[in-house]
Amino acid sequence: MGDKEFDSELRKLTTGTKLSTLLRERPLVVLKQETTVELALQTLAGRKILSAPVVGPPEGVDPSTFTTNTAGQDVVCFVDIRDILVSFLKELDDDIVHKAKMLKRMQVLEEKGTDFATRPLRSLPVIGGDGTFFQNRAAAMTLHELIHDAFLYSQETKAIFGGSATHRVVHRVALFDKESKITHIISQSDIASFLYEHRQLLGGLGHKTAKELGWANLPVITVRPDTAAIEALTLMADKGIAGVGVVSEEGALIGNFSFSDLRAMCAEHFSSMALPVAEFLALEHGTEYWGAAAGVKQTSEEPVSPVSPAARFAANGELRQRLPSVGHKVGQALVLATPNDTFAQILEKLVTRHLHRLYVVDEMTRPVGIVTLTDILRKVMQQSR
């Protein structure tokens, strides 16, 4: 069977599948526009999610008596961890972000964070850029239309609450009924899972390698382990990306720092963003940064105890005898791709490991490319025209 026949099967899948096929009944988290930043962060952390839709009261309804079950509510926008943290970054002077000592950074982040946490979501200067909304009748749209019109080329660019919203790819879509109540949320991950379930219909695309697809020769934005987490966040905000690779002096990948790593972030944790990114990740994953603990590279300004369990472990040679996974130095177990991995193999890793991005590395574990769920959707659109 040739590529054209495979493409035909893929097109039949995308144009013959209705959005309603992908909808699943599951608990929804909906926030009010008057919800404070602190409560929003606690809610997202408690449900282990990155975003939620925001709604406002119908015209004439007292905001103090309004609930998310009120009929006729105003569907406003999505808010996600990125929106909250990028808005917080706007509170900080450049000198604090890039030049201040770690302890000074911690002090300022804690002070600013305490005030920032009390503000309502409607006050955020950056909000609503990573999601869009459709009425329930949109459930009749095809998968092809959903990917193209909703996720990749969304027309929703309005500013929310007087803030800013950039025109970009979105990662989630919410459906609402005639009373404006949110009924379903569908994400890029849901689409990727559906494609994986029907991977036998990927045809020629499924067999193409990362190298053939152009995913193994891309610039990858990275930081060093001693870069402050707040600086890494600023870089991500400036570049409009959701994550950066953490690399060693030799350029080998040792970790990934992304907004997904911040899903448990609450305002009381803002001061921890002053830590070097490697130590922040290790703390997030309940371990100790291997580089500092083993005496390889100390990133923070505080001395590391030479009698710590990790230091003793390194000193007696056990560390050199094991075969650690990539990411172990910062408490992560990174899943990676090679230039020879196929589209189907990459899709499988993304779906089964619940990932949003996958680094492509060379034989020295140096990142040579990156694949996101958006890249997956774009290739499906290109192959099923």
C-alpha cells in the first residue's frame, strides 16, 4: 500500500470522526473571575492540572452570590499556570531576576508573592491566551476541523479584563451549553490519545523518522543547571515556549524545566524560584541535586554537607557502578527520542507517558530537536490534506 493510500486512510479518519466521539464525562474544574490567585493555584495543584476555564456572573447578578452553576454565566477565558507566573514576572524588576543574589531574590519573591496571591484572576495582565470556547453544537464538527480551526489556527485573540492575549496555538477547547455552562473540555492530549488508538491508520506518516520529519535538526533552547529558576521562567516567557532543556557543561541533557513542573506551585512557594533550576527540580521531585551532593558542581551559594547520604553514596563508588537514567541528577526520569525513532514510536511515548514534549537527542545525549503535541497535530494535518 502506497503513501497516497495511507494518506487517504488518515484523511478518512480525521474528516470522518466527529468531535462528539472524543468527548468523555469527567469532573470539571471551573474558576470564577473573582477567584484569588492563591485559591486558583491551590485548586490547580490539588487537581494536578495546568489550567481551568474562568467564568463571570450574568449581567445584573451580584458577583458575591454568583456560583459556577449559575445559569447564563459569562464564559470568559482559560487561565493556566503560564498566565499566572508570567503575570507575576511583570511584578519584578530586571535586576532582581538577573542580578540579585539568591537570598535577596528569595526575599523579594516572597514579599511580592504574598501581595500577588491576594489579587483576583480578573486583574492578571496576561490571561486567556491558551484556550478557546465553542457551543455544544460544535460537537458535530470533524476531527480535522477541530485540529485546524480550534487548536492550530484559533481565531480567538481578544484581550481579557483589559490584559493581553497573544495569537498562538491553543492546547485546550471548552464546550458550553445554551445556559453557558461548561460541559466538556478537550485537549491536545486527548487528540493524541485518539490518534494513538487508531495508529494503524497513520500509514506512511507512522513510519517516517524524526530525522525525515525535520525534528532532529532544530534549535533547542537550554539553560545550565546553575541558572536561577526565575531566570529560566523569564526566558520561557520571552521566547513564548513552555519548557527549556537543562544541559551539562558538555551540552548533554540532564533535565527538563517546564510549566508542567510547576503544576503544584502555590504562592507560598514563589521564593523557591530563586533556587538554581537543577536544585528547584530536585526539590520538586523530592530528591537532592546530584551535581551538588556528589561534589561535581555546586550551584547554590550555600555549602553542601559532605556527610549527606547522597555525598557518601557518591564517595563509595556506587554511583559510578550503576546505569542512571537521563534526568536522574535532578530527580527526573526523562523519556527521550532518537533521530531514527518513527512518528508512531514518538506518538506512543508521548501518549503512554503522558508527556507534552519529547527531546530528540544524539548519541551523546545532546538535544538536537524537540517534538511537542502541537508538532504531532501539524504533521497529521499536513499528511491528511
